[in-house]
Amino acid sequence: MSPHCTAVSFDDLSAARLYDVARLRQAVFVVEQECPYPDLDGRDTEPGTRHVLLLDDEELIGYARVLDDGAEWRIGRVVLARPARGRGLADVLMHTALSVCRDRPVVLDAQSPLADWYAGFGFTASGPEFLEDGIAHLPMRREP
């Protein structure tokens, strides 16, 4: 079976799958990118949050989080496991995340080196570059 995506609510995540999500986010954002930050920020459990899971068989190889911010959607925590990179799977992950975002603008804070990749999905810069945890980011927006 080829890798596939699904978007689920927090209540639909099993304890084992939630552990996989936390482990992947920690491995990439905290360890690999050396950014200790409060990953468990309280937003994962909100009723409108969707967790986009990229699975290869049953192994979690990618993840993104879609937050319902009322007037707009916010995509974040976009991550691929190291072995999944360079295979075009991030595109599958983003297409699924965007499919959740209906009828409202979508915002995200792109790591600056990835701004052109996000532009390929219709995002444009919406403010000045800023540093977050020592990494340059660019706020971006996509209109519905």
C-alpha cells in the first residue's frame, strides 16, 4: 500500500497514535532543529482542530495540524520523518491539510527556506520575516 493521508479530531486519535504524533514532532522540531519549545500548547485537543496523519502502512511518517481560529484556518506543525523526505510526500500532506480548510482564509508561519514551496499552494507573504526559536519564519496567507 502506498502512503496515504487522513484528517481526524483529537478524540479519534488512539493513545498509541497520539504517542506517535508527539514522538515525531519532538524528534524533528525539538531534537533535529534544536528548538526546545512548548509543543503541547493546549490546541491539539480543541474541538475544531484536525490532525493530518500521513501513514505508510500503519507507520506515521508525516503530520500537520489544522486549527480553527474562527475567521481563518491555521496550518502548523508540518513535519515529515527523515526517511519520508524527498519523495514528494509533503505535497500529499499539504493537499490533505488544505482540504480541511473550507470557505475561509488559511494562514501559516513558514520556515523561510520553505516559503517558495508554500507559494506553490497559493500562499503569499503577509508580513515581515521574524525569528522563532532562532529560525527565520515568514507569515503567509492563502485566500479561499
